[in-house]
Amino acid sequence: MADYEDNKQNTSFTLFNNETGKSYELPVIKGKDGPNVLDIRKLYQETGMFTYDPGFTSTASCDSSITFIDGNKGILRHRGYDIHELASHSEFLEVCYLLLHGDLPSPEDKQKFKDVIRNHTMLHEQLVHLYRGFRRDAHPMAIMVGVVGALSAFYHDSTDFSDINQRMIACHRLIAKIPTIGAMAYKYSIGQPFVYPRNDLSYAENFLYMTFSVPTEEFKISKKIVQAMDRFFVLHADHEQNASTSTVRLAGSSGANPFACIAAGIASLWGPAHGGANEAVIKMLEEIGDVKNIPEFINKAKDKNDPFRLMGFGHRVYKNYDPRASVMKESAHEVLEELNKLDDPLLKIAIELEKIALKDEYFIEKKLFPNVDFYSGIILKALGFPTSMFTVLFAIGRTVGWISQWKEMIEDPINKIGRPRQLYLGKTSREFQKESTREKKSIFKWLWK
Ligand code: ACO
């Protein structure tokens, strides 16, 4: 919770209006780490002007104590802990506890938390029937949006968010059920029977079991693969106020049901500029096809007249190597080694592409580095996931971040409904035009030939 009075700086920022000769003092609020912010909450009241920042490139939309990113230095910390340390020493459910509650759990609390999550892994049987309403070839992200949204129709015992117990039940249900929902989306798409969760397995192993096991055979999976899956979830757990998290917060700011808010976050994550990039990376690597074709694709990415971009490269915040990408690269090697696939042609292309791009003036000048999605697709493909499932896996890992950010917002006493304003550039007031005097427009040519 923000204590603005404590964090207010002695300095302020003076805004001078050349037209009126008036100046305005904007208070500066100091962050615990990272850039300070200008407090513009009274700007409109005092100046009659809004700020203009499409894409929020210079706007802090909220205060938060969950995740810190220094994009220039390539630092990512959750509740103060470096992502490298968490990825090396913590399992995913420990990171979930950390994000939700602020500290790493004691051994007793960790066990209790795991037990609570285990108690919620099954879906309501009625919800299981919902899957059958989808076409078999539906994109699993479409199913995720539908099924997670539908959770809001099932849990009437956790809709009073002023009650901490009800809030926490909603958080636990989401973390527990999202792997079941994702695995079932996959099973449905390939026509295999749904596999119910097993509570004797760890979070990651249970997900792999529900996804890849079949009733006819014993399920066996190596520890290294389970570890890689778990680490994938850790690396995706939260990432500050990105598009999907901001979507969850904005939806939640009106007091909407948290399951519906998370469904909105999943929808936002789906896009290729966000979580859909891991799917797009594999498609791109397959299209490149051979190391010798890399220069051609690098040139395409640099060509202003070509919409092609190097997928898995560049980030709004990181102007340095994405710290998650380095762990992911390491993990990719481990997984491929374990599966005897180190000569994977896509891995070779990815390594070479990274090498060439990092030496290229265009990418250096624009500070475009590999992001988390660059190597994650290679791991997921090696594990046997089809590309359409990649973003689902991202959503499973990110659910804890979304729900932690939602919880933080709901618990913040200064929480207000999110309501951005706009710079209006449309027509000013004009007289209503009678139908007989209106011109035929050509924009609908495709409709009436
Ligand atoms: N390939 C080639 N050029 C690029 C790339 C890329 N991958 N990314 C950015 N650029 C160029 C842009 O053309 C632009 O050039 P200009 O200044 O000459 O116009 C400049 O770099 C800045 O790019 P913007 O799109 O303005 O940067 P923004 O911060 O808005 O975009 C984004 C960030 C969307 C991630 C972008 O880098 C991109 O499209 N990358 C590819 C998709 C991708 O990997 N997305 C995953 C992001 S990570 C995540 O969501 C988990």
C-alpha cells in the first residue's frame, strides 16, 4: 500500500505554460527502486489539460510492491528476490506464495500452501461439459478465455471481495485449476480423454501428467523435464504492469469478478506482440529453415517497408538482455540434452540468429535483445507441446502474477476505477444530416459491388 506522504520528495517539477505564463508545481514521488514519478493527479484540475501517452510509455498506472524491473540493467526481482535466484532455488508454488503474500514461506507455511492448492485442482464436473461445446479445432487460448471466464458462474461462495477469506479462495482456485483447464484444452483438441489431476504429484508434474498421460499406459517422466516445466512457470510468474496484467487490473478496478478479470488477461496475452510471441518464434524459425537463410530474415526485419519483425526480440521495458531469456536459454540446452535432441535444427538456427542479430548495428542501436519468448518455444516444442499450446503455458505461469496484482489492487484503499481520458481528434459539433442528402461512401465497396 502506498504511503505517498512518506515517499513524497522535497523536490518538485515545474511545468510552465508558455501561452498563459503560468507555472505549476508537480510533486515528485520517490520509488523504492527505479525512476521517481511525477504526481499528475491534480494536473487536469489545475491546468485543464490531460497528459498524452499512447501505449503508456511514460505512465505509471499504479503503485505496486510485487515486481521490480530495471530494463536498462536487465534486472527482474519479485518481492526483492532476483529472478535468477528464484529460478535456481525455488519451486513454482513457493514463488506463488511469495507473490501473493510478500515473503518466502516457512517450511510449515509452504506445506500448508501446497495442501490448499492441491485441494482445488479439480474442475466442477459441469464445467467439464463446457469443453464439448467448443469445436475440436478451436485454438486452446480461445478455450482458456471461455472456461476461465465461466469459472465466475461456478463459485458463488467467493464473490465478496471485501472478505479476505473469499479473496484468498478465489486466488487459490485460480492457481490450482489453471493447469487442469490448460491440460484439458489440449486433450480436447487431440480427441483424448480428459485426465483428472493427481494430488500426489507436484504442480508441474501434475500438469505434465494431465497433458501427456493416457489411460492405457503408465506415465513416466524424468525429474529434469519436470524441473524445466516448473522453471518455465517460475520465469513467467509475473512481470509488472504489462498489457495482460494492466488488463486484469483495469477490469478488476470496476469490482468485476476475479475469474472474469483473469479471462480478460488471457485474452490480452494471446496477441503476438505479447504472450503469442513464443508461438510466433517457432513459426519464424521454421520459416527460416536453415542457418544460411538467416541474413535474408535479418534484412527483412530491418526493412521499414516490410512488416516482418524478429519474433522473440525486443521488449518495451528491457533495453538489455531479458534476464529470463538467459535462464531459458540454459534450460533449453538442459532439456534438449535430456531428450537427446541437442542437434535440434531450430536450436541451431536460434543460436546463430541471436549471434548475428546481437552484432548487427540495427539491433544494437535499437537495443533489441532476445526476450523470454526466444528460447521458451524451443523447450516447449521439445517437450512435445504443439505451438498452439505455447501461450496457454505462459498463461498458466502468469495466472499467479495476475491474481496477485488483482489482490494488491483490491486491498489498496486508494483503488479507483481505471478511466483513462483521450485526445479527441474527431468532428466537432455538426448539424444532423437528412438521409436523402448523404453521400454514398466508398468504404463499403466490398459489401455492395
Ligand atoms: N524486429 C525488428 N525491429 C524491431 C523489433 C523486432 N523484433 N522490435 C522492435 N523493433 C524496432 C521497431 O521497428 C522500431 O523501429 P523504429 O524506431 O525505427 O520505428 C523500434 O525497434 C522500437 O519498436 P517499438 O515497436 O516502438 O517498441 P515497443 O516497445 O512498442 O515494442 C515489442 C516492443 C512489441 C515487444 C517489439 O519489440 C516487438 O514487436 N517484438 C517482437 C514480438 C515479441 O517478441 N514480443 C514478445 C514481447 S515479450 C512478452 O510479451 C513476454
